Amino acid sequence: MTRRTPFLWRLWALALCSLPLLAQAHKPSESYLTLRGQADNAHLSVRWDIALRDLDYVLQLDRDNDGTLSWGEVRTRADDINRYAQEGLSVRSGQQDCPWRSTEPLQLDQHTDGTYAVLSLSADCPATSAALEVRYTLFREVDPSHRGLAQWVPTPGAGSLAVVLGGDRAVQTLTQTPPSAWQTFGQYVIEGVWHIWIGFDHILFLLALLLPAVLVYQDRHWRGTERFGSAFSQVVKVVTAFTVAHSITLSLAALEVVTLPSRVVESAIAASVMLAALNNLRGSADNRRWPMAFVFGLIHGFGFASVLADLGLPKEALTVALVGFNVGVELGQLAIVAVFLPIAFALRRTVFYRRAVFQAGSVAIAALALWWFAERAFDL
């Protein structure tokens, strides 16, 4: 047994003890809305999907505290759910409010990350206007980072526009003008960037593959590489392989050519993060990183596609939205690399980087991914 082994086991134990705290960062809080207007803006209808886990946090829906929500527990609180949700979404036409009313009973729907309550609402605006002002404040008092991902269809048969509600964009103006191709492209670029930045499992997979890029394995030890060009070359191989792979499956899944069960995809993504991190602890992995990035990148592409499925792809601008989202993912990914690589290269010869960042970081990533895998594979 080498001297390194006890150190790594201590790191592994520490990471396991930290799992409950780390795992809280897995899935950001989001709801999904489809808003449909009429030619005169006098009528607005909404389908609104809100995660039960978020509603339970503020309304305590789990009456028997058994950790699961039954349909009975949700149904008996339907009025409270509707009332709370409507307080977090307001619409104005001109200078007058458009009051909400429920048009269908509360329903449930399954998303890739759990069960959602489905609200069907309608509003009749007292005055017509060229635009509607929407204010979104749902969960603001408990989670300022929560967002609503909306599809705005200004008139029947018109194209849809992706709109992000909440945070610093709590108030949005919705116009009747159909979105142009460039507007659609730009909106989905923004969504692609945002989702790679909040997709913690995708980020950790990428970082696990990039951590050794500034190191070389010599005489059974990791040492800092001599040239920046060598590290840059390793990064280019990894990023290119990951990009090509997930672009292929993202497109296939978004176009419904190939589909996989969400639990299989999410579990496989967690497993890929764990294996990439554990691979760093086995010694030299230079020849395995870019093939690993490609193989597991195929799985990550299906994960990105599930985000698009929740966000919604406009059928009349499917290709533009798909390309825009993919471009956004790549831009977000490159931004992460641009920040990581210079810092890692500057620290590559320090004990801090080799022990605290590379080894401890790899152990922490593997432990967190193991937790995610158990949650997803066994539906814990």
C-alpha cells in the first residue's frame, strides 16, 4: 500500500460525510409556463407546471411527514396551491390588472426531475393593449434564484418565444409581434448558456476530465506540465470530443429520432461523473480522457435534450432553436474552460493543486456523483 492510499481514504470519508450538503445543489428550482394570447390581448390562457417538491417546501403538503406526497395530500390542498401560485404571477394590460381564474382541476405530470402540479389558468383583460406586462414572483421569499421558463404564443397559430421570468427579469413585456428567427436564436443561446452553468452534473463531468490537463504522471507521481501548449492540447481534445458527442445525441433526441427513459439517462450521467473522477485517482489517464469525453458525452446529450423538452421547442423554428441552444451550451462550456485553465496552469506545481484541487476535488466529485446515482437509479 502506498503512502497516498490512507490520504485518499480520508478524503473519501470526508466527501461521503458532506454528501447531504453537496447534493442540495443538484437541481435548480424552475417552473414551466405556456402563455397563449389572442389577437386583441383581451384573453390570456396559461398552462403552468410547478414542482411538487417546491410547493411542499412552502405549503407543507406532506401531512403525514412520510417523505412522499400522495395524490390525496395534493388534491386536498388544490385551492391553496392555486391561490399561492396566482399570487406569484400577475398580468397587466394597459394600466389595469387581468385577474386569474382556474379553468380546469389541478392535475399532475411527470418531468425528468420529478412530479409537477399542472395549473390551467385564464385571464380576461379589461382593456386591450399592444403589450402585456407579466410579473413573476413565485417562491421569491424562499428561493430568489427560482425562475419560470415560459413559452409565449402571442396569437393562435403564431410562433412561440422563450421567455425567462424571475430574479432580475421578474417583469417582462409580451408583445403581439411574432418572434423573428434571430430573436428565437438569441433566446435559445441564452438558455443554452444558462443551462450548462446550472447543470452541475455536466460541469462536474467536464471538470473531472480537465483537472489532470495541467499535470503529467511521472515516476508514480503527478507533476505540473512544463508547457501551456501541452495542457491546452489536452483540453481541446476533451472539449471537442464532448461537444461533438453531445451535439449528436441532443439533435437526435430533440428531433425525436432516438429517445431514452429519463431515469436511465440521468443515472448514466451520474455514473459518468463518478467514473471520470475515479479515473483521475488511478494514475496516468492521458489516453483515456478524450475517448471517455466522447462516449459519455453521448449520454449527456440526452440530458440536454430533456431540458429542451421541458423548455419547449417551437415547431415552426425547430432548427433555429436547436442550433441556438447548442451554441449556447458550447459558449457556456468555453467560458468555464477559459476561467479554469489559466488558474489551473498557474497552480499546477503547488501541493495545493495536486492535493486539495486534483485529488480531493476528484474524490468529492466521485462521492457526490455516487449520491446522485443512488438517488436517480433507485428513485430515492
